[in-house]
Amino acid sequence: EAQVTQNPRYLITVTGKKLTVTCSQNMNHEYMSWYRQDPGLGLRQIYYSMNVEVTDKGDVPEGYKVSRKEKRNFPLILESPSPNQTSLYFCASSRGGDGQPQHFGDGTRLSIL
Amino acid sequence: KQEVTQIPAALSVPEGENLVLNCSFTDSAIYNLQWFRQDPGKGLTSLLLIQSSQREQTSGRLNASLDKSSGRSTLYIAASQPGDSATYLCAVYNNDMRFGAGTRLTVKP
């Protein structure tokens, strides 16, 4: 089954404690992306990757890091999380980065206390 | 900077009604527009994608139209069902993808 898998689904943690949210896709997609979704703001792109070892900033990259060492994985790293990063995070992938339909994971709800 | 607006923010209709969801965007230079469905606790599912050169796309009871020059798109849902209850988001793509905040639809039995 084609899918994008995020882990964990839920996490409550404290300010400053480094965390990583993993994202893996099994569709051999080149393009992967991270979004955060906040009430009233819709989804905003954090980082995206057009292919292995190629990453670029989205709208709201501050406080986040990503890596793309393998095609299937695109982890999101919060080196020193802060309460304003409390949000619902989505990973997505698509065949290409030219607006092709994206497949989304089920989301990760992060709460930073 | 591209801004995408969806009105209304929430909509409640009785089962069987036809309904229209609206999406507007400020920059008409888009590559395509997509409509997504989001169920509670789930990610987004792509419903329809309209390329900038197209006027509409249809899938079953769903029909999406695009008027690029006026910066508008509509999602028409025919004969609504309780299973259509979800949040519907539109997104425009031009080098990056910009989402609206969504319309939360409730279809009452």
C-alpha cells in the first residue's frame, strides 16, 4: 500500500529538548515536504526536498532542520523546541515538485511545554 | 506574496443538498490548483487538481472550476452525504504550494 508514515503521531515534550519527527514514503517519490498546520492559518511549508541531498526552505523554516540522505526518508529536526512550535505537522511526498498531487502522512501533533 | 482565502470557514447543510465551496487567491500566476479533503486526525487527501490551462475537473459528485483571471475556484459537491463531512482545503502551486485555511463541512443526516 502506498503511504507516507510519520512517527510519532503525538508527542508532548519540554522546551529545549531536541526531538526528531520521522517521515518515510514507499512510493519512490523524489519530492518531499514538511508543513505545519495551525488554526486559522492553514498549512504552511517548513522545508522541502526535490531529491536526495537537496533541501530548501519553505515559508517558516526558523527553528527547524531537515535532512534527505535517502530518497524514502525526510526527518524533521527541532534542535531546541519552543512553545511556538506547538502545532500539527504533516509530511508529504509527490513524484515531482511541479505541483503534482501530494500524498500526506496522518500528521504528528507536537506539544512543547 | 500569494494569499489563499476560503469562504465560508464552516458550513452545515442537510443531506442531499448541492453545495459550493469557494477559494480565492491573490496572484493569478499559478501552475495549478488542488482541492483536498482532511478528515479529523488524518492527513490530506487530494480530490481534484486543475492545471492552469484548464477550466474544470470532475470526479464523481465533485466538480472543481478555475477562473485564473479572477483568482477564484469553486468546489461543487452534488447530492451531499454525511460521509462528505470533513474539512476541504484548496491550494495553489507556483514554485511552492500555498494553502487556504479550509472550510469545515458538516452534512447532517
